[in-house]
Amino acid sequence: MTVALHEEPLLSVSSETLDPQEWDEIRAQGHRMLDDMIDYAANIRERPVWSPIPDDVRARFREGLPVKPSALGEVYREFSDSIVPYATGNVHPGFMGWVHGGGTAVGMLAEMLAAGLNANLGGRDHIPIEVERQIVEWTRAMFGFPSEASGIFVTGTSIANLMAVLVARTAALGRSVRQHGLGQDGALLTAYTSTATHGCVSKAMDLAGFGRDALRCIETDRLHRIDVAALRTRIVIDREAGLKPFLVVGSAGTVDIGAIDDLCALSALCREENLWFHVDGAYGALGVLSPQLAPRLAGLEHADSIALDFHKWGQVPYDAGFLIVRDGRQHRETFAAPAVYLRRETRGLAAGSPWPCDLGPDLSRGFRALKTWFTLKTYGTEKLGAMITRTCALAGYLEARILAEPRLELLAPVQLNIVCFRYRAENANQVNGDIVADIQESGISAPSTTVLDGRLAIRAAIVNHRTDICDVDALIAAVLEFGAQRSSPGGVLPNVEPSPPLARGK
Ligand SMILES: Cc1ncc(COP(=O)(O)O)c(C=O)c1O
């Protein structure tokens, strides 16, 4: 097909933009939305934690591309009726699945302000980038990193871990790896972590071109901490085989049970062996804000890089992942890529180099820093630290309830805020999997599952600042009730009606 250019010259330019003709209408609509979302957070306990999506609601999201406009009020009604009641549920205090933060109204408001500014934080000289730099500075102070450290917001720890693998790769092979690829030297590089490390680290090795086999997963002790002696032995064996160990990934809070590796021992080993020491601190790293937990994270300050999420224990609304690198020069050398259309100047809007796009793969970037800045300033680190301590105390309460209940069995030591347990039954894996799905569908609570030594565990990760003792009690009661029904032959499931989703439309 040939495209005729300028067939019909544009004789007139319409004055139409996407702005409303009546600003007062959108103002009124905006106030309603704001009120509704504040009510949503304020009254969240009145809702089910999660509701299965009815077929007709799901079908609404299979409709075709809208060509003609719709009134904003109409679209908002659809949001209220079909999206709000079927969201993940992690705002709710009964949500304990996976590792999800609860968010705050402060973070929500900041997100609206950020969208209003519509700033692009890839680069250039504007205050939103200074806000991000201030958070880099605050994070540096939190972890006791030196002034040359650099940091950047990313979507989440999965990406931050990938970026750390890339920085470690550049440090090992030199900048030429960016031009020539991994080559023969790269094929010899090996990385080390424990069997309890999150799967995104092995994915990072895959994405970085090393392949998953280049990651050695070392066994753990009873508390799921990496066996440092076994790690040392494996490094020796690999060196003797002509391989080139380059990276150790420690965990500050494993995803399954919340184990913290011996970070001091790992950092000492990495110094001795001249290896890059990265810590996956997705949720656990912010434990440094809790005076009770901070001593257990000793050694974090010696890491070469740390990945963490402000959207988990930090309660910043999704997403707000972060990577901090001790040596900012190595960080920049991994990602900076000059281009004529991104020329840096010493004055004007194109000043302010280095730009955040020199520190990661993204060029266009949103203002994630603002919701984090509002959260840190509004609550302060003392209060956030106290909230982190409180979630661990709730996990301790849940542990005590399990230990006092003969029908339940604790499946792993409780070290932070994660509790793994099960209902004692024949065919326990099947029964406990069913119990979790039953509880989720009931809307009472939302734990998730994991498998520990072949045993399916009900896993409660208490991350949400709203979770309270009554939510832990409700989880236990639901496990016992559904467990009794599921494990008694021919048992009838309790008639727990999910609460109807509240209508939000106005
Ligand atoms: C220990 C750990 N590492 C990495 C991740 C992945 O983080 P994200 O989901 O932010 O990419 C998680 C997620 O829960 C985690 O718990």
C-alpha cells in the first residue's frame, strides 16, 4: 500500500484539545473520586478481602477498542462497579498472601499529585529529579552507604536484582562487555545464592545472558540461611574447574519464611574472594528502620548493592522498587548510553547530568519518588520502623496461636513477619490447598501457600500496616472451620457467604 502524503493539505487547525470544556465538571467529578477512594480506605473492613470475578464482569473487559468518546461519569461508574470490588485486596487488613504492602491514603494522594505534574524522570534539570536524589540520599543514610553511592527507582526488586547482576557483570568483565557481549570470559562467570532465594534472581541470570545454570544455589541451614561453609567450598571447586566466581546474592528476608542470611559472614567472604556482594532485601531491608530488627541486618552496610521495595514494608503504593549501588561510577558505567538527542548541557533544561536514565534501562520514567517522599516525610522513619516491628509482633501472636492449637502445625520457625503452618489432616497437601482457596473465596482473609520440604503450607505474610489481632484471629478461625469441613469425610463446607461488594458509583 502506498501512502500519499499531503494529499489534502490541512487548511485549518482545530482548537480542540483533550482538556475539558467545563473545568468545573471535572473538578466535581474529581472530588467525588477522591471522596470515594478515601472512603474506600477508611471503610475497607466492610468489604470482603477478595471476591472472585463473576463471568459477566470479566466479559466486560473483553469488549473492543472504544472509538467514540464516553462521559467520564460513565467510565467512572464502570470503575466503581466492575474494578473496585474485584481488586487484589491488599489494601484490606485481612490480606496476608505473598508479600504485599497495604498502601496509605497519603501515598494515594501523592500519586495523584505526581500524575498531575506528569513529570518524566528519565533526565533533564527539574525538581522531581531532585526529589528522587533526596531519596537516594536518605536510602544511602539508612544503609550506611558512602557518599559515592547511587540509586534509582524501578518497578520492583525483580528488576533491581536484574540490574544488580548487570552491574556486577560490568565490574567483572569491564565496560567492553557492553560492546562485545559476554564472550568466552563471560561464559565462565558463576554466581552464588541459596536455595531459599527468590526465583527472580535465577530469572535475572537468565535475562542477563548467563543462563540459570551459572547460578549455584547453595543449601541452607534449619533457619533457611545460606550455609556459608558450603558456599566457600563451592567457590573453591568452581575456581579449580577454571570457572570465575563473580557474584554472591544474599537474602535479607527470604520470600518463603523470612530468613535473613548471615550478611556479615557473606560480606567477609566476598571481600576475601573479591566477589560482588548483592543483597535481595525486597521487603526485609527496610527492617533497618526497626530498632528491634536492625541488629539482625548487620552486614547490609557492607553490600555492594541492595535491591528493595518501598511498596512492601514501606507501604508506598505500587510500584516503588529501588536499587542502591555502593560505587556510583560502576552503576553509571553499566547503563549510561550517550545519544545526540539526549545531549547534556551545563545550563537550561538539558543540564543536571548524570540523569537517572544513566542508571538503568529506562529512559522515560514516572515520578515514583513523590509517593515515597510523601510517605517518608509524613510518617517519618520512627513510625514506619514501629509499624514494621508491629507486623513481626503480630506474626509472633499468630505463631503462639498455632502452637496452642493441636489441630494446627507450625511448619517453619517464625523469624520476621511470615508464618507457615498447616491444618493437620490426612492428605494434608490437598486439604490445606483447599483451605486456602476456600478462605480466599470466603472474603474473610487472603493467605497464600508455599511448599516446605514437600509439605504444602498455609503462608501468612503480615506486611499490611492495617492488619490487627482480630485479623489474625479471623484467619485462625477460618482455617479451623474450613479445615474441619475439608478433612471430615463427606463434610459439608460451611456456609460462609462472601459479603456483597459495596456499590461505589455515584
Ligand atoms: C525476597 C523477595 N525478592 C524479590 C521479590 C520480587 O519483588 P517484586 O515483586 O517487587 O519484583 C520478592 C517479592 O515478594 C521477594 O519477597
